[in-house]
Amino acid sequence: MGKKEMICICCPLGCRLSTVVEEDNISVTGNSCPRGKTYAITELTDPRRIVTSTVRVRSCDTPVVSVKTKEGVPKHKMQECIRELAAIELQAPIYAGEVVKENIAGTGIAVVATKDIA
């Protein structure tokens, strides 16, 4: 049995969540809405994070473009994502929302540019 305290980041309320793990059961208290329970269970069983970084742009006054994953990637895949992004070099023009890399680190998640580069 394990206990863990965390703060929910799903909305501005920032509920203080308490979790108790017993074999295959996770109980969550302190959440003001159902999203808090989902957040706590996901954080304990499959923690994910949005990866933000930059990618090189060749033949342009702006040497890099900011990028991010469209969804959270498993925490244990974050370093692999960063290594793959470091190997990419794009050609301008690049548009916000344009997919820079499909299936980053074998996660099935796309990486998109977050701003326009002409």
C-alpha cells in the first residue's frame, strides 16, 4: 500500500489530491471534479508531459523554430524525443501548427511548430 499527495493541474483550482494505492486499486480524494481523479490515476500509472523544444531552420534569418508535442508523451520517452528533435533541420517557410515530426520516439504523437517562420 502506498500513499501519495499531489496537486491537480487540470484547472485553476489546484485541488490537493490524496491517493492510496492498494494492489490493483487506486483511490483518490480531494478532487472537486472528475478530471482530478483521472489526472491522479494517470500520473501514478502512466505519467505524461508535453515536450517543448526548438528545431534548427536552415537558410533563414531565424536559426530555430519553437516546437511542441501535440499530446503528452510518456515521461520515460522525453530524452529520446529531445534527441530526435536535435537531429532535425527544417527549411523555411514553416507555419504554426505544421507537423515537424510524426510519431516522435515511436509514441504515435506528432510534434508541431508553434510559430511562423518565413
